[in-house]
Amino acid sequence: MPSDPTTSSLTRVLTRALRGLGEAGYPDDASRLAAAGWVALRRTHPVEARQLNGLLHYLARLPEQTEPATDESKESTVTTEDKQLDVRAELPARRHELIFATYAGLAPGEAFVLINDHDPKPLYYQFSAEHADAFSWEYLEQGPATWRVRIGHTGEGAPTAEA
């Protein structure tokens, strides 16, 4: 769907405001709001959703950024059956599509290990906004060159394949 001028303008305003919020010391709050905007736009306004995705990556690099909290009750142990999804060789624009498609293919209780070349914290906020109580997130390795995160489907809600 082509972008309309109003949506494009509002996305620019939102991006500037959230960037300012992050730079003022509230990058986690800005990231949560940017992810909610991304969820609202990603299927109908992909250009604007990509802008918010870029903002999420910017916010993740701000110095006051802390690790996203994970719900301890959702975490589980790593198993040898977990599928590995290495996106390091993929184009950045394709990575989230692959990750969400992999998540959508999980049965309740299953997980996969994401392997990335940077902290996938923006993805965490997107999962939180779109799949609130239906996913688990567990850092297994935190850089500097390789990041591994176990992402699971908790069985609460059905994942969707659309990216």
C-alpha cells in the first residue's frame, strides 16, 4: 500500500519525538513506543514501519540503554532440539522477516536460537509490542561479535507469520 502524506508526516513527528525522548535518558520508554508504532504500521505502511525499525536500532545504541527485562517465569533452559537461525549473512532488511517467520512456525513450548552480529534489542521491543505474553527471550551470548538469543513460543497466543 502506498504511503499517504498524513501517515508519513505523523511518522516523522513520532520519530523525532521518540529520538528526543531516548536522548533525554529514556531510551527504553522510547523503544517501547517505537515498537508499538511499528506494530501498528508494519502491514499497511511498510515504509514508515522501516523508519521506526531504524529508530529502534538507533535507540538501542544509546549509552543509558539497559538490557531489556525478561520475565523469569517465561525463561526455560536451552535444549539441543532448538533450531538455530543465523541471520548474520542476511541483508538487514530481510532479517526481521526471517525471524518473525521462524517464530510463527513454532509450536507452543518450542524455541529457536537467534544468532546475530549485534544486540537484537530492537527485536525484543517488537516482540513485546506484538506478542506480549506469548514469547520468551533469553540471552545466551552477548557480543561483542556474536549475539545469541533463545526466543520461544510460550503457548499463550498464536504467533503470526506476517512480517
